[in-house]
Amino acid sequence: MTDITRDDIRAAVAAGTLTEAQAASLVVLAQQRAGVRAHMSGLDEPFELFKGFNEIFIVVGLTILYLGYAGVTGMTLLGTTQGYILGMVYAVIGMGGVIWLARYFTLTRRMVAPSIALAIIFGLLAAQFGFAFAAMLDMRTPATLTTAAGLSAVCLSGYYLLFRVPFTVALIALSVFATTFGLATLGGNFPSDPRDIFLLSADGPFALMTILLGLVGLIIALGFDMSDPHRVTRRAASGFWLHVIAAPAIVNTVALTLFDTGTVAAQLLLTGFIALMALFAVVIDRRSFLVAGVGYVVALAITVVEGQAFFIILILGAGLVLLGAQWEALRRRVMHALPRFPGKDRLPPYDLIQQESAS
């Protein structure tokens, strides 16, 4: 008899044979019977952008279809009030078309890449509706951008409730960021330099807002993770994409502020901060959180630090390689060393001892 793997269970969920709740319960039962240690190789983060080249083929077709639709209907956004109304009508028609296509590619065929592409197109059409609506009311640029971003966030939230495409969570998070920043500029509070958005020493609320939004995103991502510690449902994939957005939001302000001081003490503090990030990523078992944060630090090192950038990149690269090679073993030691804390038993399992104590 062939053993059923975690990929088989995910395929059953995708095909509708099992519900997400049934799949999670089945994995928990199987690991309680066999022990988690024998299945440690299956506890990696689920990550899938496409299942085959046919999905890429369909994505190309969807992209061309959207560009053609935008080109044919885009001229109606110019000039008269009637044009703006038509722009909103065409946006609504386009969103309806996306929902119709998603019912086939997302719900029936369970395709990954086309589902992501359709979510992006839906967000763009929602933004188009917001731009046309704001233009009809003769709003100024900050209010127009805020309106478009806010409507995108609302519409994408509804889209996620309909189709549960995990990547949609990342789009919602980006829309919320844009909406929040837009609201902060409505009173005329514009950053004089793009760096002011991330510098704690700069005037304005943007740096603090970035950290707070990142922390909110992280909390929501942890909620997804703890609802599916075995990572077999779309909740875990939704948490993955939210970690990808939340980590740079938390890191950018801290890293750029420390880089901007240019002192050795600041660089040591940044090293300690990244080490804490790595420890946190190991505890929650999210490589995506660490990679997204460190990737942002590398980008800042290249653009800001200049002379010492490659030394910093060398250290970060060596650290990631070491963590990747010893992640599971290191996580077991860290989790055993940590005392019990709220939610520890809802994190991904790390060995047989934890599973037996939870049984």
C-alpha cells in the first residue's frame, strides 16, 4: 500500500475531496500516531507559484487580455463626467469578468499562477474604479491616491473571502499601507525626502506608521500560522505572503535609521537586531519572514552604506546559508531551551517529545 504524503493531502484539499479543517485534523492524527520526528522533512513552508508551464501560458494570456481591455476602455477616463462614469462602469464590468474567470481557474481548476494573476488584475480594476470616482469628484492627488488604495483594499478583501487565494493577502496589506500613508498626507504633511518615510529622526508620522503596520501584519500572519501549525491549508500560505510584507515593514525603519547614523555602535545594534529577527523566525518556523527582512537590509546596505556594504552582505549571506543547513536541528534546540509561553503549543511541531506532551 502506498503511503499518503503531505503533498497528497494538499492535492486532496485543492481538488475539494477534503476540507481544510479535515486535512489539518488528518495530519495531526497521523503525526500523533507516528511521531513528528519521522516526518520532519514535510514541515517546510508551503510555497508554490505555478504547477506547470500551462499555467504560465494562461497567465500570459490573462495579462494580454487585461492590457487589451485597459487599452480599449482607458480613453473613457479622459475629459467629461460621462467619461469618468464610463471608467467606473468598465472597471465594474472588468471585476465581474475576473470573478467569472476565477470561478473556473481558481475554484474548478485550482490553478496557482492564474489565480495570482487574476487577484492582481482584480486589484488594478478596483484601483481604476477609485481613480475614476476621485477624478469625477475633482479630488486632489493625495485624496485620489488614497481613495483608489482604500477601494482596492475593500474590494480585495471581498475577493479573498470569495476565493481564498493566499496571494491576495499580500495585495490587501499593500493597499492598506498605501491607504494609511495617503490619509497621513491629506493634511499637507508630505515627506520632503523619500528617506523621511523610514527615518525615525525625520519629521512626520511615516516611520512610526510603517513599524506599527508591520507589527499588525505580523500579528495577523501569526494568527494564520497558529490556526494551521502543520501547514497543510491555505491559511498557512496566506500567512506566508503576509510575513513577506510585514518583515520589510518592520525592518526598513530600524535598519535605515541605524545605517543613517554611520557609527560602529549603530552597526552592532543592527547586527543584534537581525540576530533577534533570526531567532524569532526560527521560533515561528518562518524562513520567509527572515529572508524578506534580510533582503531589505541587503538592499539598504548596497544603496546607503556604500564602502562597507559588501562586508555586511558577506556576513548576512553566510548566516543564511548556515541557518538553512541547520534549521530543523537548531529549531529543536531553541524550542527546548525556551520556557513555555502562550501559543508555543500552537506553533509548528519540532520533535516527538512535543507531540507526545500535547497528546
